[in-house]
Amino acid sequence: MLALVLAPAIFAALGAAQVSVPVHFPPAGSAGGKVIIIGFVGGFVSQDDAKHPEVQFAAYLRYRYPLIEAVVFGNHHGRKALHEVARMLDSDGDGVLTLNEKRESIIIIYGHSWGAAETVTFARALGQMGIPVALTIQIDTIAKPGSKGAIIPANVASAINFYQARGPLHGLPEIAAADPKQTTILGNILMTYEDHPINCANYRWYVRVFNRPHHEIENDFRVWDRAASLIDSNLAETTLRVQTSSPSGSPMFGYLRRGFQAQIVASDQRAVGSEQ
């Protein structure tokens, strides 16, 4: 029922040109009705592929904040994500989003590569529905057809962009606000790895050889620590949270990563052996 009622508005939002939508932003740190955090993986990665930090980060957030919603989608599943957010916002389950249901929740979006471009497209679609976004986090944005990710729509309160400038795929160096009075750009942060190599053993050998910097930034705990800190600052002190360290020191985040790295290394070794 909810999908049938909301589908026309959602699909129109995806195809509509950007317009200025007056929205109300919950004050930073205020207690909203719900906290919804949406992540988008890059490329053609599956949304439940736990060797990718975007998926691990969502698991970390669900552990740290037991009452929030943290869900990951493929970057080509924007419509599915919109339906899911609409369902979560519809607190009374009547199939209609009221102004209070749209405005009283805190929504945060993050993504890597094509997922970072989808982060902006998704925020814009929410804006077309009159839904504010507290924060967007882009990691090495790679434009894709219909989704460049450079202009942050006016329904976003704050946005940050991490990028690196080496390799065949390198991120968008600058994001800007469509309306600087509504949106604060927290920074366009260049990350470099010439003297700070990052372990990318959770990727196949050919990815590590030909496109390493694009995945070093994805695996860089400095990025995820900053993302976690920004999310902390956007949530109310009353938000239930479990005492845990940042992602770089979290046994949970580290365990997921090390476990899958070991599997990938073993797989690579078997593949090389079979080729010889």
C-alpha cells in the first residue's frame, strides 16, 4: 500500500529538475523522530558484500547506535532506497508522509565512487519530496550518467568531500552548494597515499595493481573516523549509543575487515597458482 501511494511522488522526484524547496532542518544534535543513515557502495558491488568498508561502516553504526536505521544499497538502487526511506519515515503506517514525519528525522547519506555520486542524486530526490538531509559524505566521487555529484542540493544542511588525485579513477576535487545560505560545505579534502600506503587486501590483485589509489581512500580509516565523528556531532546526546572507539580502533570494524582480507589473499594465491 505504501509503495503504491508514494511511488508517483518518488519516481517524479528522480526525474524532476532541481528546484528550490523550502525545508526545515532539525538543529544539529537535536532529538529527531528517527535517525536514518543510508550508504551507497561503488561500482557494481553488492549491497551486502561485507568486505567493503561501506558495508562494514553500516554494521559499526548499527552497533554503536542500536536504535537507528543504517542500510546500504547499490548505487543503481536509488529508487529502492527512496521507497525504504519513505517506509521508515511513515511512523503511523498510513501510507502518507506528513510534514512532521518528513522534518523530525535526521537523515545522513554516504557513499564511495559511483556511490558518492548517487549520494547527491539521492539527496536531491529527497529534496523534491520536501525531506531535509542533515549530512552527506562523499568519498572519491566518480560521475556516472545522470549523476555527477558536484552540486549539493539546498535540502542538505552540510556536506563533505574526500578525494584523491592519482590513478585511472580519481575523485571529484570539489563540491559546491546550490544555495550556500542553506548548505555548509565542510571541506574538499585531498587524501594522498604516496607516503602513506593503505592495505587493500580486500580487493583482487588486479584492482590493487591498476586502480589502487581509488580503493586506498575507500579503505582509509582516517576517512571513516572523520565520518563517524561527523555523524556523532549530528546526533542528539540523548541518542542511545554504545561506548565504543572510532572505526580505526573498533574490534568490530577491524574484525570484519581482517577476516575478509584473509579470505581474499588466500583466493588470490589460489588464482595465481592455477595460472602458473
